[in-house]
Amino acid sequence: MGHPAAHSSPEEIFRFPTSPSSLSVVIPYMLLRYMAAKSIVFDRELKKGSAELLLLSLLEVRQRHGYEISKLIEQRSGGALRFNVASLYPLLYRLEKRGWIQGRWVEKAGQRRRRYYRLTPLGRRVLKTHRTAWLDFVQAINRITGLEHA
């Protein structure tokens, strides 16, 4: 029996603020939420896949611990994306179980013990596939919405 947070829904992974600066994230999200039932399943998969893409991308350059990953996502998105930390660690554990990342505990004097994660060779291949799929998705959305020519 797993930890209750291990079964967090994709909706719990991200909180989408409604400030004007975040409308570019909120509007596509809302459009996806109100599509047909089959598309809502796709919406969940999209969010799950985008969370994986974010984590793998941040681990591509160097190893990081979970709190640092969470803060980087918020910082680099200008606050438009905020990772729900309660959902972050179960996701990191799932990625580790799949062999995409590897974690190790590090203890430093005067600090609490932290688990640092790094990308594995398999994780690098998965990241490449995720990036290609994400780019294809964004290009398709742009063609449909007319943003491709904007």
C-alpha cells in the first residue's frame, strides 16, 4: 500500500494562478478541461507528461533535490507554474522506479539530509522523446488556433 500522495491526480501536480501574466498557461488549460470526456483523459495525460518533462529537463544539466526543483519551476515560469510539493515527491519516486532518474541521500554538516536526483541514460532518451512529443503537440495547437501565423 503506497503513500496517499502517491496517487495524486494530475490536477494536483500544478496549481494554475489566474493573474493576467499567467493567462497564456490558464487559457489553454481551461480549453483542454472543457473538451469531450476522451479529451479530458488526454488532458490528464498531458499534465502528467508535462510534469515529467519539466522534472527531466531540470535534471538534465545537474543533480538537484526536490525542493530546488519545485522552486526552479516557479522561478523560471515567472510564477505561472507552481509545483505542488506534496505531489512532487511521489512523482520523483515513480520516475526513479522507472529508471529514468536515480536518487541518493546526501548529508551535509548543519543541514538536514536531502535526496538528490540525477538523470540516467534511459532518462535522457525519455527526455528526448518527451521533448519531441511536446513540440509536436504545441505545433498542432498553434496550427489549430492560428497562433502559428501570429
